[in-house]
Amino acid sequence: GAGVSQSPSNKVTEKGKDVELRCDPISGHTALYWYRQSLGQGLEFLIYFQGNSAPDKSGLPSDRFSAERTGGSVSTLTIQRTQQEDSAVYLCASSSRTGAYTGELFFGEGSRLTVL
Amino acid sequence: QQQVKQSPQSLIVQKGGISIINCAYENTAFDYFPWYQQFPGKGPALLIAIRPDVSEKKEGRFTISFNKSAKQFSLHIMDSQPGDSATYFCAARRSGAGSYQLTFGKGTKLSVIP
């Protein structure tokens, strides 16, 4: 596709359930990010993938959060045993290798997660 | 600890007026400062960016002013239009290890009224 594609766009789940959020980056982009956007809190870095290098997981808030990137393309963010404080918009972004260092990120429209 | 402080949280400007959004930082390792624009229901999109060796950068109606000694930078939107109504995020990138990671401000919701 022309842009970063995320699914689902909306997800409502019950506390304690697991959820998976998917991101399909722009073709050819080697860098992929996950950010979390909570109301009034800006964008919080979660994880960064670059090519085949080990990901930077330093932003993941707890061990309930994990992410993988298969074949250097599609990425899945998994949240286990969801809590109400996990409710937020989860944004995926991709960039070229150069763009990752010049701050030129291309964001998807996000997956809005609501935990009841 | 918030590393990039953005103000105001919200802003209402008349059409044709000047919108000003301010950001401040403490970390002197920051070396690149992009601004992102986000419309409702959309992801943020890069608007304009500046390096600290430049005091001002202008692209159309959008201007970034940078004060390195004060560790402050601001976005000015001249002749603001209703179509500029969006949330604006300033960001900062640090040099060296981890320079791929942006630190964002909390955002400013701009409303331009006719």
C-alpha cells in the first residue's frame, strides 16, 4: 500500500484478555516503530526495529507487552492480560534507514484500544 | 521526567491570525527538532524540522524559531486557516546512541475559528 496500514482500527476488550495489533509498514522501509498515544500524554516510544538488528525494546512499559517483526516487514504488538491503563491509541510508524535518523517517520492511523 | 515541555496545551486563534506554539528542553544532547501535525483520526505527519545551528526555518506559512542558548524552539503559523486546526507535536532527537528515537512533547490542540 501507499502508507502504513494498521489493524484493527478499533479494539474493545475485557480486562485480562490478550490483544494483538498489526502493522504493515511502507514497502522498502527498514525501520519500524511502535508508539503509544494516551490522552494528553503525547507520544510514548515503545519499541524500534531496524532491519535484522536486535530491536530496541527499552520503551515497553511491562513484560505484558511484546512485539515481533516477521521477515523484516509486518509487525505485531501483543499485550497480554490487558489492564484498563493500557487503553490508548497505538501508533505504528515506518521510515527508511536514513529517515530513522532524520526524524522522518511515517505514521499509520493507529489502533484505538479500549480495555473495559 | 518529561524531556520536552510543550505549551500551550490548547490554542484558539482567529482565521488570519498567528498561531504560536512553544517547546523547551533540558537535554543538550538533542540535535534535531521536528514538528508533527496530526488531524483527528489520523496519524501524525512530519511538518517541518530544524537543526540547532539554524535560528529560523520557514516553509510557506510555517516557521520554526530556535534559541539554542535558552534551549527553546517554537512553531509560528502565519495567516492561520481553519484547515490548520489539528494537534501539533514538537519532538527532539538526541545525538549518538539511540538517535533514531524521538522524544515528543505532549501536543497542542489548535483550533482556528472563521
